[in-house]
Amino acid sequence: MEIRLSGILLAAALLSGCGWFHRGDKRPQPVVAEEQSTEPSIVEPQVNRREVKTPKIKAKDFELGGYFGALSIQDFGVNPVYGVRAAYHVSEDIFLEGFLARSKAGTTSLEDVFPEITVVSNSGRQFTYYDLDVGYNVLPGEIFLGRGRAFNSALYVTFGMGDVHFADKDQFALNFGAGERLLITDWLAMHLDVRDHVFETDLTGRTKNVHNIEAILGLTAFY
Amino acid sequence: MRPLLASLLLLQAFSVGVVHAKQQLLEVVVAEPYLEMHSGPGRGYPVVYVVGRDEVVQVLYSRTEWYKVRAPRGQEGWVRRAELALTKLANGDPAPIPPYPEFATHRWEIGAGYGVFNHQNLVTTWGDFGLTDSLDVELVLQQALGNIDNRYIASVGMRHTFIPEWRWFSPTAGIGTGYQYIDNKVPPAPLQTHNELAYVSLGARGFITRRFMWRADWRKYVIFTNQNQNEEPEEWKFGLAVFF
């Protein structure tokens, strides 16, 4: 009796031991339609079990690109400007945008008439700015080219602030403007912007706000 | 090799095609009576195509709250997030259209704004990581533009949001340390151009829309100098941020 009991106990211990070793690997039980024990159903379910991996949807909310144009530096003539811009589209209406650009100022009328006078040194003529803006798509729409082509577009306004480095000094500058974004494809956009950079300066003798208006043409890609 | 190929072919034949083999595009089944496709990612763009119930559309990518999709016969158009979220996967599960992050529990945040630092105009940018819903680590880079000097200030600190579940207005308080660099504009030159600093801050934050929020902050700095007295300027600022 005792021998039999210990035999049973041993077997139980062994079995539980085996069970212990198999605890780690959770082998999935094959899913088999259960045998019809009570009533046979009319339709045999044929379920094709498989692992479903859902790919992620790529968000293309970032816009990155470059631009060039003409910047009218007050008192210093109209000069070429080129820069880079990056935007993040928060909603279909609102976007945040950053600009970084440079230009080189020409000469003032005073310097043209009296060549011996220098208002700003040569290195000081570098005009560099950065801007952080909020934009709003005021008039989204479509632009038609002939009968068969339509391009998505938006007329937007931007407002922001930044730093203008001019005459070897950094000035706080506000900027505001409006632009048109034309999507050549869904990921490539053309921009036409007119923006004004306003800052205070005393370069020409008295302290005043100067307006530096630029008209720029840009190309951006959505990521 | 051959049985492997055969089984692969079999697998291909049996799978209804949740995953496109080459482009890895999400495919969803229209579960509502129809799905409207617009010509552009905006509320005003006209509906150019309608996909019927049980038809499969491929989701190409998203822009803000709109998704570009491709219909079974190749037509492409934009579908609103709320409508695409009503579609299903081939196995009947709801389509995995990620919801917007919850404002109260968001983790990442980047923002920019305007402020005044010691009577100087201030341009500020920040990045923020939430350790918990109410405790953040903030990294702030800012430029103060004045008539006399131009300061660059970098600071890192901890911020506590008192009631994060208050959506529209929730007070905050913070403490941190940083570094400033003074770029002098007019003589005399400052005795020190590089300083360490510390600050305490009080502020507030609030939700605007989707993943957009505002933040206002007041800071009191102690700028450590090698003179008898430390500088103690104040700063306030207001900015807009995007959270993820």
C-alpha cells in the first residue's frame, strides 16, 4: 500500500515537474473547431486564423523647403534674399512656421551721393533673420489649370516674431504677411509670400521703426 | 525549399490582404453605408468619390485630421479622421486610427512664444517631457533682445502642474537652473558675459484644440555674478505649443 502510494506521489511529482519545465514556453494551442458533441451544426465554420499586423499610417504634417526673393531693406535698397523654412501643420487651419534667411544690404541714397560717407560697415550689411510664426489658412481652395487639372491651394496669413541681425546688431523684429500655397502634388508645394519685418533702429540718426518688405517664392516638401 | 514556397503561395492565396506585401499600406473595409472622399484635406473641398460598404480602401498617409486613401479602382481622395475611424480591418476589428493624444496625460511638448525679460523683448522656445501627468522636465532656449545687450539664456528645470485634468486653465510652478551669455551692444562692456543662473516660476497652461495648447509663465531669476550683488531680473512670457 505504502509502495503504491509513494509510486503515485512520485508520478504526481514527476508530472508536476514536467509541468514546471513547460511553464515558460506558452505554446499556443491549435485552434480546432470543437467536435460536435451535442448537435451537429449545418454550417461548418471555416475560420482562417492568421496573425494580423497592421502597418502604421505615415503622418505628413511637416513641411520643409527653401525660398528666394527680393527684400526691401528700408533706406538700403532692394536686395536678393534666400532662406529656408519649416512648418508643422497642427490642424487644417493652423500651422507653426519657422524661417531663417539672409540678404545683403545695398547702399543708402546718402552713400550714393557722397561716396566718402559710410553708414554701415561692409560686414554690417549682412542682413540675417529668423522668425517664429503662427499661420492661419484663411482661404483654402483649388486652382484650375485648363479643364482637366486642379491644384489644392490656400491663401494664408502669418504673424510672428524673431531676430534681425543687421548693422552688426541683433534687433527684435515682428513680422506679418500673407502667402499662397499651391500644392503641385500632395507632397510638393509652391509658395508665394509677401512679408514685412518691422524693427526699431537708430541707424540713420533718429530712432524709428523700419519696414522691410520681402516678396518670396518658395518650394517645400511635406514629410 | 519547395514546400516552403508552396506554403507561402498558399498563405498568399488565403490571406484576404490586410497588409499589402510591397508598400505595407493599411487596408480597411468600409463598415458604414458609404465613405466620402474629398478632393483636398479640408472641410470645404468637394466630395469627388464615394466608396460603398464592404469595399476595401488603402490608407496612404495623413495630414492633420485628414487621411489620403485609395479606392479599389484606384481613385484617390481625402477622408476625415472621424469617418475613417468608423471603418474596420479585414478581421472585423476597428481600424487602428490613432486618437489625438489626451491633453491631461500627454508626454512631449514643443512650443515658442513672446515675453519680456527685464524690460527686453524675449523670444522663447521650449521642449517639455512629462515624467508623470503633473511633473515635467522643461528645456528652454531663449533670446532677450534689448537696446544695451542681447542675451541668450538656456535653462533646464522641473515643473509641477497642479491640476492636470483641468483642461482650459491649470496652474503650474517650477524651479530650475541655467546659463546665460551676454552679447553686448553698446559700451561699457559687462564685467561678465557668461553667468550661471537659477529661477523659480509660476505659470499656467491650457488646451486650445486637437494637439494645440498655450502656456504663460512668470520667472524670477538669480543670476550669479562675481560681484558683491547677484542680478535678480524678472521675466514673463506667453507661448503656443504642440503636444504629442
